[in-house]
Amino acid sequence: MINNQLKLLKELEQFLEQEKIKIKNSVEEHIKNDDHSGLAQMIGRRYGFIWERIVNIILENATNVNLEAKVFYQDFVKFWINSNKILLNNNCCRESAEKLLLKFLNENTGTSTQDLCDFTFVNSNKNYAVDTKFKFNSNDSNTVREISNSAIHLKEMGFIPVLLMRRDMNESQITPLRRFERSGWKIISGKDASIFIKELTGFDIEKWIKDNLNIWEYLSEYHTQLNALRYGESAWEF
């Protein structure tokens, strides 16, 4: 639970002010160039980061949550080698196997530094691995495969994989989400994601978002130009 709510609110406010400035600067650039291309990607990128960070800040301030860092693919490689060490003769073999496997991955796929989730935490003796998404609308088969495989690896490492999405599932592409679920991700989306955070920490993230994250209102001086670019109020709903 949150012991010092004033501290939490201050951290959230400071972070959000910085993000709003970045959004405003990007909007001014698009309006200056009379160019709508890239606006959707900018909104998705910034909103995805905002969602990830505000969830992270809240969990950092919760006394009942032991928040930890990302899990990387190389962490899974080390776990896999340790789990299969019975096949290796001695410590020297284990160390060599790890070095060789990581070297192969780095040179051929680059996946050893790929993260499997945004952060992990322990609560009520359960290990959660959380990946945050604003929503998911990617057609890239490699991305879908990597996210699907991440759940498999995380489960093998003893985590409960949770895909925490700000928007409702029906705003994303359902086919890849169903694949994620089959691979082991527990998808919590929309209002359920806010309820998950509130039940975990006691903090009403939905109310905070409603009170503080009206980006369209913040961009009021640009409404005419944004409407002309076909990025009106609905495009800015968080």
C-alpha cells in the first residue's frame, strides 16, 4: 500500500509535466510542417511510455510490492543452462556453454539483450513479470513471436506473466492477443488494469488519469490545427 501519497503524487506530477512538454513540442513541429504523418506513431509511443512509467512509479511507492528490474533474454539463457547443468560435466563446461551460447545469440540474432518484460515484482509470495502496453496493433510477425515466446520463458523461470494494457482489448488486434494468451500471458486491459493496480496498491490510478491526463485539453491552443490534420479529441484519449 502507499504510505506517502503526497510523495507519490509529486513524482507523478513531475514526470507528467516533462512528458506533456515533449508531446507539445512534437505537435508544434507537425503543425509547422502541416504534416499529419507520424502523429499516430508519436501518440502511441509517448502514451505507451507514460502508461509504463506511471505504473512503475506507483509500484515503486507501494510498501507491499518488491519491485525489481527487467528480465532479459540472457537471464533466461543463464537459467536454462543452470536447469540443464546435469548434462554438463563441471563448472568450466557450464561457464563455457553460457559464453558460447550468448556469443552466438549476439552475433546472429541480437536477442540476448532483448527484454522479456518491463519489470518484475513480488507480492503475496507470487513472482509477477509485467509488460505494459497502451494497446497492441502490430502486424510484425517477429514482434508477435518474441512477445509470445517471452511468456513461455518467463513461466519457465517461475514468473506469472502479466500483459497490462491501458486500453480495452477490443481496441487492439485480437489475433495476436489470443496467441499471447495461449503462450501464457495473462492479459489485463482497460478498467481491469486500473482495478489490478488499485487492489495491489490502494491507489486509484483511474481517478488520477481522469484528473491529470487530459492531453487534448492541454493542447487547447492547437485544436483548430489538429482538427485540420484529422487528429481531433478522440485521437488523444488516454
